[in-house]
Amino acid sequence: MKRLRPALVVGILLVTAAAFARYWIKHPEVGHRLHHTSPGMLALLLALYLLSIGALAGSTVATLKLCGLAVGNGESFLITAYSAVINFFGPLQSGPAFRAAYLKKKYDLNLKKFAAASLVYLFFWGVFSGLMLLCGLLHWWLLGLAGLAVIIALIAKRRPQVQRRLAGLDLKWWYYLALATLIQIAFVALIYYSELRSVAPGTSFSQAVIYTGAANLALYVSLTPGAIGFRETFLVFSKHLHHVSNAAIVAASILDRAVYVVLLLGLAVFIFATHASRKLKLSTK
């Protein structure tokens, strides 16, 4: 499996790149859509992505509070930024492994507790994203999402299997993690809405909400950096819910990937220029 997975990841990336290139050639309107992207929009997307990294750092702080560990906001941001760079450019999406190893070495973090707390984060991510996707079927609106997530969390928490898995966690912080996750997803929705408005000006915010729900669920099956290929597949198969055309999906995806890579390169320069890796007591190796 260790040998098969890298080959599988490379194969998926090559197939995705070929599919993008083929679609670009056969549908020149994709290039026309991207041509109208203004420098102001690019700056806005970079700012929103930076804020989303900050929100992810907040989710990391909340996750660690469940484990009984308090980490400063500055250190959490550096850990999150460093792991985001490693996760995208490093081998086999090694960002989470780096984060766990660092916290274990510096704070002697219990990795079983951290894994359980991470599952709580993934639970909230899935609940919020799933409810956003269901807006297309049930016509719910965002005001009810938080309440529904709380109800689902309380019901799940009472189940014996869940209680055994969460044993040892400081669950009084679960609401903090739920709020941090919701804020993070809200920034992601704003990013996708801005991208879609740039390449398909008629896109409504409700469409962007459903689009975000579908895109976020790709996290659970992704093998590639940034869920390349998987996210686009989820979006294409769910287009009867968000009603965003394939051309707009491809154009928005290209724009999104380009901006995210630029942000990560900027974070990498910041990390090494400020010797942040030394502050984290890490080596590039």
C-alpha cells in the first residue's frame, strides 16, 4: 500500500490535469471567464484565504482545548500555516502527521485524545457541510444550520459508542470547536461565492452555499493535495442542486487553485524569512 498510494495520487493528478486541459481546449469560454478576473478580485481572494487559515488555526486551538491543552493563537497560526504548506507540497499530504508529531514532541500530547478530538472537528465539518448541501433539497436556510448541528451533536454525544470514543476529552469546549468550524466554513463559502461571481456573475449566494457544501464533503475521500480532482467530481455530480455549469466549475476551480498556491508560496516565504520554523523548534528535514 505504501508503494501503491503515491502512484495512485500521481495517476489521479495526471488524469485530472488531462481532463482540465481537454475541457479547456474544447470549451474556450472557460478562458474567457477567467480573463475577466480583476486584480481586485485576486487580492480579495488572497485576503479571504488568509482569514480562512486564521479560522483554521482557531479550530486547531479549540481541538486542542478538548484535549486539555492550551496553545497560543500565534503558535497555532504558525502550526496551521506550516502544516498547510507541507500538506499541499509535501509527500502524501503529511500536514496532519507533522502537526501531531510536533504537538507530541513539544507538549507530550496524547495522540489518542488528539485523534478523538479531530474526529469531533470532522463531525462538525461534515454536519455543517451536509446541511449546506441539503439546502438545495429541503430549502433550509443558514439560520437553522447551527441549531440543527447542536441537536445532532447532543443526540450523538449520548450514544454509548460515542461516549467511549470521547472518554478523556474536555467536552465543555465542544461549542467553541463548533463555532470555530462554522466560522471557517463561512470563510470558505465567501471564497467560493467570490470566485463564482467572478467567472459566472449571475451566481446567487444560495447557490454558493450549496456549492460549498458539496465541495467540502470531498475532504473525506481526497487522496490528492487540496482534494484536486475529487472536489471537482463532487461539484459536477451535485450540479443539479447548485445549478452551476461545468464551465463555471472548471473556471472557478482553476482560479481557486491558482490563488491558493500563491497564498501557500507566500506563507512558505514568510515562514522561512521570519525563521518561524526555528520558533517551532523544527528542521526542514
